Amino acid sequence: MTSTRNPAGIRLVDLTLTHGRRPAVHHVSGHFAPGSLTAVVGPNGAGKTTLLRALAGLHKPESGTIAQDGTARIALLPQLAALDRAFPIACLDVVMQGLWPRLGAFRAASTQDRARATQALAAVGLDGFEKRPVGSLSAGQTQRLLFARLLVQDADILLLDEPFNAVDARTSADLLRLVREWHGQGRTVVAVLHDLDLVAREFPETLLIARDAIAWGPTAQALTAGNRLKARMMAEAWSDEAEVCDRAA
Amino acid sequence: MHDLLIAPFVEFGFLRRALVGCLALSVSAPVLGVFLVLRRMSLTADVLAHGAMPGVALAFLLAGFSAPALWFGGLVAGLLVAVGAGALSRATGGREDATLAALYLLALGAGVAIISIGGGGGVDLAHILFGSVLGVDDPALLLMAGVATLTLAVLALGWRPLVLECFDPSFAAAVGARGGAWHLVFQALVVLNVISAFQALGTLMAVGLMMLPAIASRHWARQVSGMAYAAVGIAVLASVTGLLVSYHVDVPTGPAIVLIAGGIWAVSVLVGPVDGLAHRLLRRRHLAG
């Protein structure tokens, strides 16, 4: 299931993302190095999901740039809540959706493609689930299913939005093993996470964000007590007297 | 038996036309209905049918009783409501259903006002809105068949993106599936199907043939494709039965077909294999694993 890797990173230059006129990500610069494994952490409302969506090309920057090295294939794992889990579709068909970048809307899937999807289901521990409707799966099983779709997608850059939320210990251990495998294969992985122990244990790089980037670098240096306090101080409430930002673009 | 089921169609040309028209509608409209149900847009078709009214009324006022003019007017007005609601809610961040409700109420008011300015419109306009089996002439039949063919072709091509856009819109956007564009095409098809049913069922009843089989199909299949087949089957059954009932009992076609479709829905809710009420009442013992 591994094609030749095309090591790819993403560079942010003075990136600002907004909802309306309110900044969600504010003047952030830095580099997700090719093959790096980075955790994005920060308080609720810190702009983590918005950043991931922008990296996936789903949110247009207000100012600044997002530049990929080369033409990498990007895959996004949205939060579980963004999915219509009552939709009447079988598990195998969901995994086959990962073939979209190769097949598009019209090309037919081959027997090989089908076999690949079945293998991916087995790799996430869902063998025998091919014909099960998605609606009958638990939250953890659904997350496994979406990881199978990511496996089939075979992307160079993987963006994971809270991949281990609402998932039991065994499932998150299994999924973490896949993330480690991807890292070992030279893929670039960026994951939004809340469990700081997990981040310290498993993720070499960390971006600590609270609209502004508080710290970005090796996890031990980014997650110092001082930095964490700074992130927690981020004013979650809007200020009605907020002035126009005059930081040079 | 022959007298009851076959003879009316052999004897009367207008019934044969209505049958062909309704069967054409039955293979396309319910499939659109399935997607409307899955997108939680079950009421949208109804809204679009009402939204088409000022266009029909205006066309009637300007061109008199000319079928192509009425279709065109209805199509333009329906598309404006459908596309306008989507675009407006995306631009202003409001809920699409709320914008749709606002536009359709506006359209309905405008429609009634235009009709009263035009002197009431008379019986012909009532036929357009509520349908008459006698109204299925050659152009109407061609339109119905053409719309059904177009709908099936587009659905076949767009099946994958439409399913993806319903199930996981952010994944669809991330892989560049153009879900939004397909959604627009889909809405245009809904309007076209409603308009094409003008003569046979009336705009308002046409929605019944689109939605009732789709809503009932949920009780017969666990996957989208199965639901689509079930919905078409139910619609065909409702069309044939409804036309016969309408002939024998002397009820207008539109309500007859919709009532039969509604009856099939009720039966599906009661005894359908997926989530039917009867299964709950049987209280069979649980499985071992």
C-alpha cells in the first residue's frame, strides 16, 4: 500500500485566518518539515481546526501564505462530529471513497482497488465489517473506519483533527500505531490533540497555538510550563473594542 | 380483472398518455427524493414547487395558456428560489432552510398577487397548479420523458459525488469533489422534475410522487442504492394504481396517486423490514452475538 514517498512539507508565512473579521489564526509563520510528526495543541477556540482546514485548502487565508513543497497529496481526517453517521452506506464503500484522488467521480474501481480497501479494513481491525452500515458502528469503530479510508488515500501529508477523541484506550493505541507507521514511511503528519501526555510521549514536534503561535518546535521546548500558561491566558471572549490589527503584513 | 386493470388503458388514449408520463416521472423523481431525504431537505421540493408559482402566473399573464411559456416561467422562478436560497445563506452565514422559507413565502405571495391582478386565471391555471390527467398532451409527454432521461443520466454520472457530499461534505471538499456544484445541478433537477409534472399531477401533487416513495424506501433497504430502487418501485406501483383508482372512482389523478403512495408509506412504516413497527411489536429474543 506504500507508493514511493514524495517527502513534502508545508511552510506558513505570516498566515492569518479569520471568521468574518475576527482572527482565528493570527500572523503565524513556520514550517512543517517533510516527514515531521507534529502535534497542534492549544485551548478551545485557539484556531486549531481552522488551521487544519486551511492546510487542506478548505479555508482561504485572509493574509499571508501557505506553501507546499512540490505537489504533495494531502488527506484530512475531519472531526467525527462533522460526519453524517446516520447515512445509509456500507463500510467498504466508505473506505473506497479514499480512492477519490485516483478515480475521481467517474472512473471505475478495479478488483485490486476493492482488495486494497478490504485490506485497509483489516489493517484497522475491522475485518468482516465490509457490508455493515456505518450507522451500526460505535464512535471508536467509526474512527477506525476513517483511518482505513486514510490508508487507501495514501497521501503524503496527513492532517488529523482530534483523531483520538471519544475513542477507548485500545482503539487509540491501534490508531497511534498507524500514525507511527505513517511517520516511519516518511509521510508528514499534523495532528490536533488535547492529551498533552500523549503528545510528550509520541510527538517529536509541537505547535502550541492560541490564535498566535505561542511556540513551535521540539515538543519538550514548546510545552514548557510558561508557554502553557501563556496559551491558557488567551482571551476567549471577543473584545467589542478590538481595534484593527496593524501588524505589518 | 381485465376490465378493472387493463381495459381503461386500452380504451382511452388520454389514460395511456398519463400512464407513460407518470411512469417516466416515477423512475426519476423518487431517486431525487431519496437524496432530499438524506440531506434533511424533505420539505425543499415542496418549497420549490410553491416557489415556481409566480413564474407560472407571470407567464400566464404575459403569454396566456401556452404550455412552454408556463414551463419556462416556472423553471426560472423555481431555480431562482433554489439557487438564490443556497447562495444567500452561504454569503450571509444564515441557515439555508430559513432563507428558503423566506424566499418561498415571498414567491407564494407574489404568485397569488399576480394571479389576482390577471383576473383570477380561471380553470386552466387551476389545472396547472393541481393537475388534470386530460392535460397530458404530446409536448407534455415529451417533456416528462426528456426530463426523466436527463435526470437518470445526470444521477448516473454524479452518483459518487452526490453520495460523498451527503455523507462527508468536508472530505468531499478536501478531495476536490465539487460537492457544491453537484448540489446546484441536483437542485436544478428537482425543479425540472416538479415542473415536468405540471400537467399530469399539478405542481403540488408532483412533490408527493417525489417524496412519499423516497420516505417509504427507508423501510425497505439499508443502502442508498437499494433505497433508490425501492423508491422507484413504490412510485411505479402508486402511479399505475392511482391512475386506475382515479378512473374507476372519479377522483383527480394527482390526489389519487399521492394517496396510494401515502398508503404504501403507511404500510412500509408498519411492516417494512428496516425499522418497521411490526418488528418492534414482535419482540423477538436478542441474538447471542
